[in-house]
Amino acid sequence: MSDNIKICPGFRFAGVHCGLKADLALDLALLLSDCPATAAAVFTENRFPAAPVVYGRRQLAAGEKIQAVLINSGNANACTGHQGIVDVATVAEVTAAALELPRAQVFISSTGVIGEPLPVTTILNGVELLTAELDEKRPEGESLARAARAIMTTDKTPKISGITVETGQGAITLTGIAKGAGMIHPNMATMLAYILTDAAVEAGIFKAMLKRVADKSFNRISVDGDMSTNDTVLALANGVSGCRLSDNADLEILENALLEMARDLAYMIVKDGEGATKVVEIAVSGAATPAAAEKICRAIANSALVKTAFFGQDANWGRIIAAVGYAGVELKPELVNISFDQVRVVSNGLRDPQYREAAGAAVLRKPEFSVKIDLQSGEDEFTILTSDLSHEYVSINADYRS
Amino acid sequence: MSDNIKICPGFRFAGVHCGLKADLALDLALLLSDCPATAAAVFTENRFPAAPVVYGRRQLAAGEKIQAVLINSGNANACTGHQGIVDVATVAEVTAAALELPRAQVFISSTGVIGEPLPVTTILNGVELLTAELDEKRPEGESLARAARAIMTTDKTPKISGITVETGQGAITLTGIAKGAGMIHPNMATMLAYILTDAAVEAGIFKAMLKRVADKSFNRISVDGDMSTNDTVLALANGVSGCRLSDNADLEILENALLEMARDLAYMIVKDGEGATKVVEIAVSGAATPAAAEKICRAIANSALVKTAFFGQDANWGRIIAAVGYAGVELKPELVNISFDQVRVVSNGLRDPQYREAAGAAVLRKPEFSVKIDLQSGEDEFTILTSDLSHEYVSINADYRS
């Protein structure tokens, strides 16, 4: 945890152990704004949305401002039926009472095991610990780090990002925390991200902006249709900077800052993917349509055979070309070019005559590299970040109950 | 290799080492009919079909009968451009000359590394060895087993099946060999299968029959769109039994026998899947449409998280329900039932009140079991066979160049 992370004014943080995780690990986080904040969220599209997702979606659809966010790890409150919804309401009610807020302004997230009843009493005890923690007045950076730790499941490191940018109305700050996800298809490990800013922005504009940002960041590290029951990205704008952003130039600055932060958190999630030893960018260009570029990108990024080759540091372009071929996109094999970073491997559908295995292998040994596919059939492109598939991935997921 | 395998009359077999694989492993197989046989085939739908697939597809489209099949392992002759096609023709030409057949009646398959030129000279030397081997007159079962071994790549065991059935015209025999595939999504390891019979049947009928049979067998262990560059199922009917099958009852007997053999070989492929320790049947019922049943089936069967849980013998129904939820099918979560074999785990979208973890865990410890999902929303169903995702899978695919 760097001391240089920009912490957004007007927000306080706390993280405690309440008893959901073993070994006294932090398992309950609070993000608290000094005042009600404009809220925008993107939720999972899974047909079995977890209880906090059902509850939060209704809350945001009702146009509620949000002042407090309570997040527990260790239990997903998913597949828990009507009782799950009642439990979210109870937790929100008690948190609201403890913080002297309206219940409607308390947002709840959960991540962890599916299908177990939420241990409500344990969490309610945790809320008392959180309010006590707020009074302790730890250094801000430490409190933020504790909150980021408390939302982790199989993550190895907390994910925190902060930036300050100048707008026409003055400086604004954004601070974000996230928890990661298994990086493999299908991605069912929950992804949670919270981005907080002291800017003021109109709710409708903020919602549309967050959707666009999520599509270009969090949705380019995993497959939309493959979301977990609990995936949530929440953004809060509390306006304490006094900068009310409404003209196009200022809104563009905010959107770019949100995108930078979202990509930063998304990158951290891939880098800390379950068992990941590599971060690989898959970049498809020259496609006839955006959908074609995306399909090929995802076919490669989701291929277990490609990902095990990355782990094995094997410049196995045959597996990549096979994935291109089964992505369900009409293409001309004789036009396809493939490079690993700057090393051309395939030219016009055949092994490049200049290609030497040693050059490809050198790229694959790097911790981060790009696989570039040019279809030479149009102008459209798509990029996705993925990780490799390692022994540790199997160990984590054969043993961990998520 | 059981001595009880039924060997189809009118076919001879040979397998030799010609130098494509290390350690003197068998790497070239010949299947030879006593007379030209009616042929039907199903090929990969990959957009980068390998040279022998391009060649074989043209050959069968031209209505050619087939008398000899030459199959090499160790090199896929895929992504080899025009030269690859020329190489197939050369190999077919030399094989035809050695066997004194028309070139058009020699069918060629390849499996192995993608993107390397086919070592034609090595294979041509192998053809001489094969003809010598035919003259050696080994026991038929041994010759068949050698052919089945020669087509293996990461397979641990040869896959051979044989049955005899009674038709209205007399008894017919079917003998099949196959090589397996990585059992994980996306399935790019090549699947090859050859089914030989001494029945006589009209070519058009035989082709339609094989397509239906493949859809209910080989295409229910891996995803159609995810085929490798080389996948091929070839069936030959040489008619030496004298049983010409043309009435509906006889054709139904043949189709059922083909299906039984195809399912038997498909089961062996899953059981010997790369690193597999479990064979799991995923059975979806009560779907509103056949497509909905299939989508959910494949979402579960292709989930790395579900498959690692199978490997970990973890009755992790949360991952299964999450996969049901992201399959892209409209459904009513509150109607979904899930069972592991006879153990009801989820009733109406919630953990069954009677379910005990120990009962689920006992099923998961079995080497073979079923996961049953009833959507209670219609009459349609789909079933697929899959395997688990183990450490050995990662080892095989991080190290093996396929």
C-alpha cells in the first residue's frame, strides 16, 4: 500500500474482522461519504443475481443517493431466495441506524460462498466494530487499505487506485478499490469495484458515463455473459470539492479519469488473477465489424489451451490460429497476420518465413506481452486483457469453495 | 486391448513407426478395405481447416469411394498453405501406387503439431513399412491395435470398439478406432474417428446417417464451433457381408449400431481426456426449447470453475447454478432443480432443505456421476459428457506442443 495514493476528500473508510473469514482476516468494509452522493452502478447480468444485487438494483432504480457502502466477504448471499433479500434489508437497516442515515442511502454488497444463508448476526456485530473503528481515527491511507483488504476473497493483494485531475471548475480526486476474479472463462469469481469522487455530476449523466467506462475496462477482462451472481461496479460522486461538472469539456475530463481508474483496477485484477503468472493483451485489428473483432478476441482470451501455453511460455501460435478459426467469424485465413509483441509469427495465414522460435519464446518469457492479430479485412478492433492458466489456478479452484 | 473386439470382415490394418514421433512410438496407420467402400465423413467447421481436411472434403464431395485410409500422428499439416495440399496429394499418390489403387480412393488424415511442414519423405518411407507390415500377417487384433496406437497423440490408451448386429439381411459387423482430444473448452486437440462396416448402404443415406450419429455422440463431448483444424469422423461401408441395407427397419438397425459405436468411442475419448480423473454427464431437462437445454448444458460442461470443483471432489453447486445463470437463456430461477445422481441439491432455486453436504460429496467422489438440471419450464432436454480439469491437464498442455 503506497502512501502516495490520492484519497478522495469527503469519504472515510474502515475494515474489520467480524467472523465471516477464518484467522481473524478482515471481512467487513465500510465506505462512508460525508454527505449523500450521486450514485451509478453496473450489475451482473447473471440470471441468478445475488440478493444484494437485486436489492441494490431496485435502490438505484428508485434514484436514491448513497452515503454508506457496507461490503462483506466470506458469504455471497446468493441463491438464498426471499430470506436473502430480507437479510440485506436487515443489514442495511442496522447499518443506517448505527450511522444515523436513512436506510435507503446504505448500499450493501456481498462476496464469497454461494447458497449459504447470510450470517446476519455476525455482520450486525461487525457494524458495531466498524463504527468504533471510524472513531479511532487511523491514518486515512491505513483505513482505506483495511477496507480494500476486507473485500478480498482469493485475491493476494488489495487493489487501490487514486488520481487527481484538473477540471474547468478546479481539481477533483477519484479513489477506487476493487476485488478480483478468477481470470478464466467462465468468470464466476465475483468482481467488485467502488470508485469514489468528490466531483458533483448529474445522476443520469453519471450513470451513462459509468456504463461506457465499464464496457471499456472491467468488461474487457472477462466475458459479459459470464458474470458472477454478485458482480458490481458502484461509483459515488459526493460533490465536496465544490466542482459541479456539467459542460462537455469537464464531463470528458471526468469520464477519462473514471476510465483511467477503471482500467488501472481492471489491470490489477488480471495481474492478481487466480494463479496468474502473466498479463497478456490480446489485440485484434483489421476486422470487418466490431463484433467480429470482439468474438475473436474473446475466443483467444478464453481458450484454456492458449492460456496453458502462456503458462508454459510456449510460443504456440497453432493454438491461437485454431482459436481464431473457431470463433464463429467469417474470415480469410490467407490474410491473417499474428505477432507476439513486435515479433511477426504468422503472415498471410502461414508461418512467417523470417520467424524464429527463439524470438517468439523470448517474448513469451516476459511477464507482460501482447498477442496481435490483424485480419486485414476492415477497420474494426478490440482489445482484452487476460492471464495464463497455471497449476495454482487448479489448486485454488479445486480447494476453495467460491 | 481385448481379444473380444469384433473385427469387421474385409478390412485389414497396420501401424508402424516411421519417424514422426520420438522413442520409436507408432505414428503411421493404414486401414485397408478389400474393395472400394461407400464413404461418409463429418469434418471440422474450423475456418482454418487443415490440408487433409480440405483435400478429404473435396474427395468426398466428388462422390469418391474409399479403399485405403492413411493416418499420421506427430504433424497436423495445418496452416501449411498450398504446399500442405500438394503434400497430401503426394502422400495419397505414393500410397495408392504402393497399394495399386486409384489415388482418388486413398483418404489421408493428419494429427499433431500445427504450422510445421509435413515431413513427406518420412511418411513415404513409412508407407513402405506399412505394406511390409501387411504382408507379415500378424493376428488381426494385434494389427488393429497397432493402427489404433499409431493415431494417438496425448491419448494414454488406444480406443477401439467392435459390434455385430443382426439385420433382416443377415449379420453385419462394425469396427471403430478413435483418438482423443483435450476435454476442455475450447477443444482444439484433434478428434479423429473411423468406423468401418461390412454392410452395403447407399452413399446419400449413409452420409445423412453419419451426420445425425455424430451430432448425438462426438458433438456431445465437445462444442461444434470449437473444433480443431483437423477433426474428422470417417465411416466406410464395404459391403463384403453381402447385406445390402435399404428398407427402413434395416437402416434403423445400422444407424443404431453406428450410434452405439460412436457413443462408445466418444465415452472412451472423455474418459481418456487430458488429465481427466472423472467422467461426468451433464443432463439438462425441462427446457422450453432444445437450444436452451443445449446452451445450459455446454455452459456447465465448459466451465473451468465447475471442472476444477469436480477434480477437487467438491459438491460446489453454487458454481453450477452460476453457470446456469450466465448461459444466456431466459429462465425462472425459482423453478430450477439440481441433483448429483439421485441426491437432490437444489429445489426451486434454493438449497434443498433435506440436502446434506456429505451426501453430495459422496457422489462427487465417484469416478463417474451425473449432474441433472431440471428447469421445469418445458419438455426439451440435452445431455453432454465431460471430464474434470486437473493439474495434469495443465502439465500436459503447458508442455506439449499441439
